[in-house]
Amino acid sequence: MKYFRTKLITGLILIFVVSLITACSNSHSNTEPVVKTVIDSIEELNSALNSDTDKIDFAADITGDAVINDRGEDLIIDLKGFTLTGSLTVNSDSNS
């Protein structure tokens, strides 16, 4: 019984330490904040596509032609269930 109790306490301490380390490592994230833009017109979409925005969220169906010039960084476009009717052109100087 004493052996079992010792193993149980050791196991619980190990779980606690691992949980504490995980929580501490997640609380000091080095990621930059995401710049998000919510759009509901083709003019706002074109402006956001060629800005420092990291994420574009649609707030309405949009009709028109959109153009992305070479950004050099990732962009997330979340349609949120809405649609883009028209064309989306990507102009890029690189192969990425």
C-alpha cells in the first residue's frame, strides 16, 4: 500500500509540473498581433488586399474585380459564408 501511495504522489507531482511548464510556455507567445480588417465592399477589399492587413473578414457578399499586388507575406481571407463574384488577380514578382 505504501508503494502504491508513493507512486501515486510521484505521478501527480509529475503531472502538475508538466502542466505548469506548458502553461508558462504558452503565456509568453512571441507572435506579432494579427491586423484584421472587416470589409463589405469591393473598394474596401482592394484597399485591404494591398495594406498591412494579416486577415480579411467578409461582412457581406461582394461583386467586382479584386487585385493583390506582391505582398511578401501571408494573408488570410475568411469569407464567413459570403461570396466574392468577379475575379481575383494576384500580381507577384516572386515565386512564393
